[in-house]
Amino acid sequence: IQNLKLPLDPNEGPVGSAKIRDTGPDGNRLVIVVMGDGYTQANLDAGDFVADANTFVNAFNQESPWDLLFPAVNVYRVDIASNEEGADNEVFGVMKDTYLGATFWTNNIERLLTISQGSRAYSAANNYVGSGVWDYIFVLVNSTKYGGAGGGIAVSSMHSAAPDVILHEFGHSFGNLADEYESAYPGYPPGDSEPNVDYDFSGPGLKWNIWVEEGTPLPTPENSTWSTKVGAFEGARYLSSGIYRPWYNCLMRSLGVAFCPVCKEAHSLEFLNRLNLEDFRYPEGLPSYTIDETGEAFGIEPLPVGSLKYIWYLGSERLFFEVNPEIWLSSVDHPAGSHLLKLETSFVSNLIRIDSVKTTYEWNVEILSNGCCINPTGNADNDPTGICDIGDLTKMIDYLYISYEPLECPEEGNVDGDPGGIIDIGDLTVMIDYLFITNTPLIDCN
């Protein structure tokens, strides 16, 4: 009878939910649903699960790379009442009546804590958060016994090491990372598909070779000389030999330490490949935008993660002064003509070496003439005399190669008559020819 798991209360199950972290639209966020098992209604009323869910959130805020990525993570809490506290096999052989069926000793491994009622967890997430809204489920079990598991639904107990266990197990579920410890797991299928393990320890064939500094021996000795270097350390994925890990001691191997660079990169790439680098762009909807002296704003609302870099181009000309996600475009500051306005947004961080994350946004613009140009062209320094002289040449060189400060009247700089109005080395060549070589007259304004 002791081993039977009989329902004591037909009303056990989800009783409510709350969005406990809101960083922006769910459609462009990583959305995690955290729910509990083994919390009775009395536990819920006492705020036990609220406190444990806050522990879950804080775990991510304090560890790289999540400290950089978590500003774009939304978290929902789903409150679930169980008939009894705890989990099966906290004391081996003692069963508890919990809604999600949490149990230690899965596959005869004491610390392997899983749930048997995954379908209930999926239903709770769909019903309380929305089908297609959430990305991952994490179950916290109301037990202080050490344990956890990754997989489709990550699980952790509320042992004192829970913050590290939470990150470790989510490293499996989200980062697709392997365990790096060597303790045996009988029957576990062989392989090295995960980004942090490799059968090959040689340079070119090593998955994380881009992280290995020149002079690092491969395989890498396990001593203090190499303990903070990326290498190929033997032993991982429940084997003591024949498979290699990138770091001497990473959070995927031991608690109380940080993720290694390779595991941080795996998290970062998975995260950024799931989301857009922008929540929205503006303006949009028209094939082309007409720009006069009043001007118009162009740009994006960026994903709220650190390390985003913005590069703007008008045609082939890079706008060096523009380094923000928004630009104000007007005919006062830019040459008349039809142009392609382009914004390159990239995630620039020492967290990623193996790949780059970049998105380009484009707008067709027609910039009207503002009438500032007085025939002929060449008055780049806006001299009241309108004469093209050495001062104008100096201003052009400064604009093109030194300060990049825009010309007051961009049309004056278009001395080669480029139909797109772009000012480049061709204009500089024409001006030098006019001033010092052939003295060929400059063209009139377009």
C-alpha cells in the first residue's frame, strides 16, 4: 500500500498564474514557464512557491551569459496545488501524491529528479500562458533533497544548490549541452553531438578550435597551467576516456563554478538565433519615403540585450556619425537623390567566436533638394563667397577621412555629378583636378 499513489483530492492541479518578468512582447522574447510540484495549497497560500520562483529568476540574473541575455526573457509562474508535499523517493520507496508526479531515483540514479506527468505540465502551460506563446517549462520541486534533470521539461529541487542546478539543467534543455562529468550512466546512448563534447581532440577537427590559444597542448593536461584555458580535457558525458570537454571545470561538470566560454557561446547562439534583433522597425509599409528639410526618423526598437552595434549607410556611404538604432534623415544633412538607406545591426561580444549574428534593414528614400547649393558646386566649407578653394578641399578630406562631420550643404560636395549624390573619393579627385591640375570648371548643382 505504501507504494501506491492514490489521488487524495480531485481538485489538485493548476490554481492560478502570473507574469513575473515582463521585458517586452512575448513574440520576440524567450518565454519560460516555471511551475511547481509537491506544493500543497497551504504551501501556495504561505508564499513558498512565489519565493522559490523568485529564486529561479535570480539564478539567471547572476550568471554569464544570462546576465547579458536575460533582459530579453519573459517568465510566467503557474501555481499548481498538490495533495502532498515533496516527491516520490525522497526517502527511497516512499511515494507522494503530487500533481506532476515528481520522483527521485529515475533510471536508478538517486539525484535524477524527473516528472512522470509531462502532459499535465504542457496542458498547464498552454492553458495559463497560451499555446505557441511559451518556449520552455521548468518545474521546481518542493524538496530540499539534491536533484534535477534536463530534457524537454527541466526539473530542479529546492536544495541549497538550486540556483546552480537550475542553470546546469537549463544548459541541457536550452543550450543542448552535455554533462561533462565522468560518473557512469549505464545504458546512456553514445555520441558527441552536443557542442561541448567531442571525440576528436585534434586542432582542425575540434569543434571549439577557434577558442583554443596557440601553444595549448591537445589533449590538454589537467593541471593549474591550463585550468583557465580552453583546450581538450579528457573525460565527459559519463565516460572517463575517449571523449573530450573544452574546459577543466565548467558548470556542466561541477556546481559552484561558471560556464566555460564554449558553453556560454552555445547559449548565446541558441538565444540570438531564436529571436529577432528588433522588436519592430519604423517606418514601414511604403515602397519609398520622400525626405525634405523637415526630415523623418528611421530605425528599430532593438532587442534589449547588451552588445548590439549599429552601422548606417546611405547608398554606399557609411554614416560614421550615426551609431544609434535611430537616425533622423533630412535633406538639410544629406545629398538629394534616390538612395538606399541601410542599417546593419549586429551582436558584438566576446561571448561569440564561432559565428556572427547580424540583421540588415533597408528603406528606399528619395531626398529632395533643399536649394542650398549655389552654382557651381564645390563650396564644401559653405564659404559666403561661394568660391571653391583649399578650404573646401580641406573640408572634403575632413569629411571623408578624419572627423566625418557632414557638410552643411551636401550638394556642394557632389562635384563629380554622381546621380545618387554620394560624396566619395571621386569628388575629391575632381576638386584636386580643378584646383591644381587642369582647372576644369566644376559642374552646376543638380
